[in-house]
Amino acid sequence: MPNSTARYQSGDPQYLEKRFASRAAGMQASEIRSLFAVASRPEIVSLAGGMPNLSALPMEMMASVLNELILTNGAEALQYGSGQGHPKLREQICEVMALEGIRANPDDVIVTTGSQQALDLISRIFIDPGDVVVVEAPSYVGALGTFRQYEAQVVHVELDSQGLVPEALRQAISSVRATGHKIKFLYLIPNYQNPTGVLLPADRRTEILEICREEQIFVVEDNPYGLLGFDRPSPNAMRAEDTENVIYLGSFSKTIAAGLRVGWALVPPSLKEKLVVASESSILCPSNFTQLTISSYLADQPWRNQIASFCELYKVRRDAMLESLEEFFPPAAVWTRPGGGFYVWVNLPPEIDTKLMMPKAIVAKVAYVPGTAFYADGFGSWAMRLSYCHPTPERIREGVKALSGVVKEEMSRRSSAFELPK
């Protein structure tokens, strides 16, 4: 019997692991996923996951949409579809994007299984091992995992209360170029950014686009939260200003329902064919059923009013979180004040390690995401992301109060540890 077969039959746990491709080394569970088992316990106030709150979505209405779809168009809904996505839905997606100033051709839209799949396809097409992707600091954990999987080097660029800092972007590009590495693209979330909640103003968008055109770096604009502004509309999408150098990613996960898993990419015509081929090789075609569910909803329901209902629901929860932070957290803590979206970013004194503090928070029956999850290099240990989208205002207040006790205790313990003996 060959030696390898003997090891296989004896249950050698490394038999397959030794045959992994090199890129498998970058496939790691995110810190958020590892929290789910704990955070989903009913006694825990979860300020961790960014799950949309569907309490404002009338389930009777969704049931009627699905019932009508099956009765009138079930044969198509339950059949294979186009690799690029259903033509009617692509037209409707263009109508949705028009709310943020984008004038698009449905032929340049590729429907994907959530915008996460679009991010994966773009990475597969463009990234060679060792290439550089420039991202905000901090950035979306799902994007960082994708870039890591394709063996990219991630370079973070400073973020302030108004988003990505243009001058810091110039400096980062110069530093990377000095090392001889290739920068493949800039990835950013300009609207109510995940994880900080900050909004990139219009003048910075223009300056960043000018920098990227000058440096011949294209932009991946990820925009799941753009229609979820509480006090005023977000600025026009970056794609509205630059049709040739911006790949725009959108999603219905935050504005309709995450479980339908329908997103899209709006791409320059030169990229469309390659992206469709990559998608077909991955999933053959996006789900006709969920696409036509979304399409029927957009055609027959007051979806703009529904988005307004979500905004009101999230605004109340945002206010509850900000008021609770103001009341309970120590003065040494600072946090963002988002005008939309799902998240608040909290910075604690640098001696506090929020990842090490997490077990104490769980004992206090509250969960959050440590800041290190949103950096490719383990940075951000003093920060945390708090999500207000899902809990009730009462539960948010309860969770922030409990978390403040953990933070104050940790700060006191750290302070005592540095005191000189008398």
C-alpha cells in the first residue's frame, strides 16, 4: 500500500492540509464570525454584528410579493438565469443608483450574490500575489479577508472624522511606489463607513478621484449604506463623477433584506466581459428566484418609503447609543457620531486592549467587535466597533451601560498596574 494511502486511511489530520494551495494560508475566520456563537445568546446584548433590523419590513407585504411571483412567474423564477443577471433587475438597479447621481447603462451592471461576491471577483481578476491594495484605516473586515485570500499586501491610509485623508493617500502611494510594488486599486466605503460610520464629503471625493487618475490607480467604491442617511442625503457617489476609473459595488442587503443576497457591480465596459466570465465560473448564475423577488418588490411596492422607515428606525437607535455613550463612558473615550449607517467607532486609551477585554464583556453580557478585526496588521487594539442597527434602544442602553463598567474597571486596573510603589 502506498505510504500516502496508508496515511489517508489512518486518519492523518494533515493529509489534505499539506496539499493546500499557498493562498489557503490567508483564509482565516474573521473575529466577527468567531463572536457569533456567543453574541447570539439571548442574554447577551450584541453590539457586534451589523445585521439589518427587519422589524420595519412588513412580512405580509413580502409574503404577497413571493406568492404573486410564484403564481405568475414561478417557472422563470425557479429556473437558471443569465450569468450577468436578470435584464429587468439590472434596469431597476440603474434607477436605484440614480438616487445618488449615477447615470448608468444596464448593460454595464453585473448582478452578484451580495456585493461580497463582486469584491471577490474583482480581487480574483486583478490581484497577483504580492500586489498592494490601498484601503482606509480601519476598513471593512470582509474586504480585508478577501484581499488576504488572494495574497495581496494591504496598505492602510489614515482616516479622520471626514473619511480618507487625501494627503495621506498621496504619501502612501509614494511610499509603496518607492518599494517597487504594484498598487492595483484603492478600496473605500465613502458613505457611513464600516466600521467608523464617517461620511466622506464631496470635495474630498473629487480630490481622491483626481489623485487616483493621476497615479493610474482605479477605485473600488463599496456603497451598501449610501441611502441610509438620517439627517440629509449623502453626496453623489464617486462613480457619478468618474465613469471610467471607478468600479461601484451596491447591495440590497441593507435596504431590503440581507437574506436575499442580491448585490451588483457597475463596471466600465472594458471590464464587463471578464467579470461575467469570472462570475459564471464561480456560481454559473445568480439566483433567479431572489433576483425576481427583488425586482417584483421594486416594481410593485413603495420601496423609497420603506428605506425612509429603515432610516427612522436606525436613527432612533443611533441616538440611543450616542446618548448612552455620553452618559456612561469615561471622559478618556472618544467616538464617532455617524449621520447614517450602522456603526459607531470608539477609541479608548492606548493601554487598553479591547480583544483581551472581550471575555470580561461577555461575562457582563455585552458583545462588541475589537478594533484589530478592521486592520490587516493587528493594529487598533485600543478601539472597538459598536453596532446599533439591531438591538432595541432599551437594549442598546443596557449594553452600553454594562460595557462602560467593563471599560472603567479595565482602565482602573491598568492605571493601578503603572503606579509606583509608595
